[in-house]
Amino acid sequence: MNILFVLYGDFNSNSAHPLALYAREAHLMGHSCAVAVPNNLETAQQYSKLVFRPMLYSDVLSDPESVFPDARSADVVFAWTPREVVRCFVTSYMVKCPTPLIIYLEDHELWISCRALGLEEASLAQHTDQSIAERLPNTFSHPFRYSGFIGLADAVAVIQDKLAIECPPWVHCATVMPGVDLEFFSPREANSILRKQYGIAENERVIVYTGGLNSFTKPAIETLCRAIGVINSQGYPCKLIRSGPVSLSSLSQLPSEVADAIVDLGVLPREELPDLLALADVLVQPGKVDPFEDLRLPGKLPEFLAMGRPVLMPDVNIAHLLEDGVNVILTRTGSAEEIATKCIALFANPQQADKIGQAGRLFAERNFDAKSQAKQMSHVYNIASENYNAAIAAKVWQSEYKNVSQLLALKLQLIADSKASKFNSATNEVLKEHAKYIELMQLRLDGLEVRVNERHKWITKYIWGTFVGFQLLRIKKVFKLLPFALSMYGGHRGLIMHLLGIYKDEGIKGIKRRVLDPGTKLT
């Protein structure tokens, strides 16, 4: 099977490492894999042994049959998240080569996009599809388009089961959690040379955090830094060792005693991460209970658990699969004080900490084994291929429609009318009605957008034609009267003194009324 993985970023993005692991396991199963990225192809060089072909979007689209060794196009397209840049690429690819489509969900896309736009979900209706598209970078999911794109898939895989809510009922959905190389990330003794290299004293405890800094993770990382200060203030010498893109110096000003307890290593080669994690007395995934944290699964969390060190994490995402105090330590508020208190309790009871770490490792072996997760993903490939209808796919992707909602309505209508439909007659009728509803809503939205655009043009014309034009008229009037005023008041100095006199007696309104208003003579 030829599998085309589609990433929304380059090979330095958060999704690149788990996808590379899936590609490796798919290769071991006999599949041929390629990974398409929008830019920065050179970032693939970080993988010493490539078992997939890295390619740019543009090169894949220019010649889809040249991607794989057998000179065939993909048998499955695996879109890693419904981000807009991925959706646009997949749509262009499908026009050329209709193919079974799998979409992988790993985040609360709507929440993230709304925060990136600076909007609340309730206020989205006040904005048009186009106005949002113009404001939102294409590395985010478009709030009005991504759900329709998910509906066009032949199967969906979610990083954790809570995200299944994003998958419509006519699309097969499976939970496939991140795979971890359990031999690579495995329990080991802390390297004493590394401790000295990072300036860790013999009596100092260590908390390790590996992860990038962005607008969404910044508050949690700031809280973790403050927790280090609280731990030290309570008589437990402790350092935070952090690795990841974007320097922590970009955080708001930290007290010097806190900054001195943080070692920021920047981006390390991936092969160095297990030894770094092994330095930890506690591995902390900071965060609080909110929609962002609850509908995701940080890629570092499976790696933390695999290392056999006690893990501290908020009571969100997969916390319901774990047991507080047995194989993990859960935080409820995520505050610096709570993190500090729970870390100190683990420092004070090393035997309990060790038991929790060992139990966390067993959980990782049961749930994050790369080979087991790859087999589940392979099952999703097969399901997508079975659900795929070549005739329907060709009519949908190669239709005259460009709007994702119209494409989805057409697909549902075709599924319901197909003699090969896997649904019963009652379900097919529901699909038809839903297709009609989508079409009706799209017509209404199109009409509203036309009205909004017309009103916008009218307002713009009014502003420029009335307000700006009026101001230009005033300026023109002043310049027209300037020679007369200069001669009347004895040059620039006399004119300025006259205007200052008006300003002193009547303020700026006097100057506007007596000088700038059209038709007014200088007095």
C-alpha cells in the first residue's frame, strides 16, 4: 500500500515525530510511505535513517505518480489534522487523484482557532467565511470549514477518545494514541556527567520539561517556572531543566532566584532526550483544566510515562484512564503552589515516587507501544479503503463545487442514492435531509456574505466620500486662503500669533469654526 502522510508544518513541528514513528512501523509492515510538507524540506535531515520519502506539497501535486517507487499515486492519504493548509493541499490532490482519505485529530481545533483570532465562539457568526480566512494563518483550522472537511473523510483517527465528538456519525472513527519507541524511551539511571554538565548540585532535585513555547503553552510553562521558585523557597533545592524551541527568556520577567534555578537547553537532538528525561526526580506536564488541555494529548506525555519516572499532569485528556497516586499524580487547579506541593511530597517519599514511576511505565507499555498503535492505524487504513467509493469520490472532488460544505452535501446525497450504500434506507433518508440542510444553510450564508460585503463597500465609500473628502476640502480651503492670510497678518509669524489668539479664547473649536469650515472668511 502507498501511504501519503500530509503534515501541516515541517519536520520540526510537534506532529512530525509521532508521524515519523507511524511511517517507520508502516514501512516495517511492507507499506511504501511518503510525507508531504508545505515548506522547509531540509528539516527532514534530522532523521538519520529515513524510511519514508520527504516531499514538498508542490512537488507532489506537480506529479502524483512520481511520489512512490511503483509509479502509482497514493492508495491512502493520511491528513495529519484538518488545518487549512492541509485541507487545501488534500483538495488539490484529490482533484487529480481521488483517493481514500483519513484525517487525524489531535487538538480542539475550534478553540485554538478562536483564540488565535481573538474571538469567542459565540461571536463567530458576526464574521464571514472570507473575513476569517483573511485573518487566520492557514496553519490553523478554519472554524467554518474544518468540520466539513472531516465529514468528507473515509475514516478518522483521534489521538484520544474525547475527540471522537468531532467525528460525524457517517464516518468511521477509531482512537489511535501516540506510539512510543519503548526501547528508546526506557527507564535508566541518571547520568552523573550530565548532572555536572548542567550545573546540578548533589543536593538538588530535578524537574524536566521538554516542549515548545507558544501562545497556548506559555501560561502553563510560566506556572511551572513559578512552581520551581515555590519549591526552593520551602527549603528544597530544585532545578528545572527544559528543552524545546523558543527561549524561556521570552517569558514575562521572572524573579532572579527563579531564573537562576532554570536551565534552558533549547532544541536538543532527539537521541539525547531519554538521557535528559532520566535526570528527573519528577516529570511535570503543567496545565489547567480547560478545553484546550482536555481535548488533546501532549506528545511528550507518553514519553514521560515510558521513562519510569513519576509524572505530574492536570486532570484532563487521558487522566480518566490513569489512577491518581498509583501510576500518575494529578493536579486539579494547575497552580504553581499545587505543583510545588505535590512535587515536594514526591521528593519526601522516594519509595512512593518510584512505585508511581514503575506503574506509569506499565501503563505506557499497555497503551503507547509503537507496534500495537501502528497495527491499530493499519486497521484504519483498511477501513478507509473499504469505505471508499471511487465513483462517488470522483464526482465529489472533481465537481464544480469549491466550497467544502457544498462538497460534503454532494457526497452525502450520492451516498444516500448509491445502491452500494452500507446504510439502511432510514439512515439514507436522514443523510439526504442533512445534505439539503447543509445546502440551505450554505445558500443563506452566501446571501449574508453578499449583503455584508455590499454594506462594507457602502460604508467604505461613505467614509471616503464624505468624511475624508470633507477633510480634504478643508485642507484645500486653508491652502487657498494661505497667501491672503500671510499678507493680511504680516507673514507666517503674524498668522500663527493670530491663530494662537483664537485658540486661547475659543479653543480648537474656534479654529475649526473660524478658519477651517468651508465658506468661512478669516477674521
